[in-house]
Amino acid sequence: MKNIVLIGGSYGIGLEIALQMYKEHHIFVASRTAEHLGNLEVTHIPYDAAKDQINTDFLPDQIDGFVYCPGSINLKPFASLKPGDFESDLHINFLFLVKIIHELLPRLKKSKQASLVFFSTVAVKVGMPFHTSVAAAKGAIEGFAKALAAEYAPTFRVNVIAPSLTDTPLAKRLLGNDAKREKMGERHPLKRVGETKDIANVAKFLLSDDSNWITGQVLGVDGGMSTLNIS
């Protein structure tokens, strides 16, 4: 059984990853709340990335898998965004990730070959209006992941999942009713928005030994949006 740490894994994609993996692995969820974890046999660690250092007393000496789930969807015209908006998105998506990786690095290096999984967005590869702030923050993740993967190969692997719009609490405003959901789904070649299991399936694969020859990659899990033009 592997020791897998999920940062922010108490809802949405992180929760789905925990649901898929807790029976076969030791799962540690570091998040502000545990209300959605229910009766899952996981270890919850109260943690707010914006304020806290993670309490390593609850973590094993060896970490074999790591997933950073916190993110933002701050979609506004560039003219309406202030520099502080960019700073906020950069912190939650990227700088807090750097902070926690520093804290856990010695434990990751003790694994035979740990797997790290981060999240980006289709909007890094495909320029989209109103995405300047979040695309900039997620673009930092992609560059960081590739450089980190190169620096620490073969000690551990680092990969990024770049989804399109996925039905999570974070996307509630964009998918608040059936009409919005249908409209957003039609934008994708596969004619639907993503579900948490679509993304969690790929994260589970990347955390497994089945992917042990994959590192430094950005995987588009986006219903074909980043590569197909069917209009």
C-alpha cells in the first residue's frame, strides 16, 4: 500500500480521488474541512495552505504519492482585474504548492519513486477570453512541473492534468442550471462537461505504477477541446 497525500482533497476532484483509492492505499487528506469525507478510512489533517504549515506529525516518513488540488476560477475581463487578483490566483494555484512541496520534499525522496500530480487548465494551451489571471497562474504550474520533473528524475515523477470545465463546487456558478450545463457541454467535441471521475481516473493512473515511465507531461483531459476543432 502506498502513502498518498492529497492537499485540499475533501470535495470535488480530490474527494473522488480519495474515494477511488482509499481501499487500496493509505490516504492522507490535508484540508480546511473534513465534512465530505464521511466514513472514509482516511487520515484528515486540518490545513489551510494560506496560513498553515502542515502538521507532519500525522504524516508517514515516506510519501509515495502527492496531489495538489486547490485552485481558482476567476474569470473576468482583463480590464476588470486588478494586480491583486493576479497575486491571489498565483498564490492559491502555484505559490502555496511550492511551499508544501518544500515541506514534504524529504519524505517524497524516501519513496522508491514518488509520483506528484498537479492541476492546470485547458486555457493555458488554448487562449480563452477572460482567463488571463487563472491561465497565468496555471501556466506557472506547468513550467514548474516540467523543471521539477527534470531536476528530480528518476527520484520522483511529476505530471500535470489540464482539464476543461468540470462539474465541481468550484464551477458551480458556470454550471448552475441545465441550460448552462448544456451550453458549456456543446463547446466540447465530446458534447459534455467533465465529471470528477473523469479527472480522478487519470490522477489514479498517474499515481500508480502503471504510469512509471511517464514524467514531465501535461495531459489534456478536456473532452477534446485543446486539440480538436469540429465547428
